[in-house]
Amino acid sequence: MTKFILCIQDESGTTGKRLLKSIREQFPDIEIEHHNSVEDLQKRVCLPAYNKESEIVIVLVDNSERLERLIEIKGCLAGRRLVLALHEMSREILSRSLLLRPRYVSYGESQFSDLLCVLEKMINASCRFESAGINEKPKARETS
């Protein structure tokens, strides 16, 4: 079962509220765990996860300081399906955000329809693997 782990700060204002509302409306049956700060998110994602593939971490990065704090905890985000909604798409911000190795990056001033579509596809892919009884990602083949 897929679970969303959201990090949307209260200071994000209307953008954060709009993203949270959009996700709740689009995915009413998905469990949502909401964190108000990067520090709270860090406490959660640094715990050993029994099945990281069932969780999708969605972070609204509404300023450069939060992006830098996320980069500081990138080790805890490794191996997780990460989706970022950025406050701006400058070359520097985009370049820094890619250090986190997200599955998808959206521009925060959009209506989030692209982000919602990507989440839908990620959930459907998870459901196909679960219904087929596949619990792990395929391993890369070794070459000689």
C-alpha cells in the first residue's frame, strides 16, 4: 500500500495549502503523513524503513534555506521515491535540487497538475508490482 510522506511548512502559505488540498482531493484513499519542517521530516526518514518503495516523499521547497537543509539530510532520502515542488526554477536551484536525486521536480507556482499526474503513475506502478507479488525492485545484472 502506497503512503505519502509530505513536508509542507506552515510558512508556505497558499502554495502549501493548495498543494496539500490537491493531493488530498486527488488521492483520498492514500495515507498521508504530514510534516511541518525539514527537521520533522528528517526524524521520520532517517528511521529504517521496512519498505521504502511503498512510500513517496513529497517536499515543497519554498526557499533556498530549506533546499540546503534537505541537501544536508540527503543520505536519509537515498533510496526513497522523492518528488520536489520548487519555489523557482532558476538554474542554480534546479542544479542544487538534483543533488537529492528526485524522481520528479515540479515548479511550485504551477497548478500541480503535472505533479499529481506523476504521483498517479508512481502509485499505479507500485500497484502492478504488489499485485504481481513482487516486493523488490529488479536487481541490475552483473557484467563480466
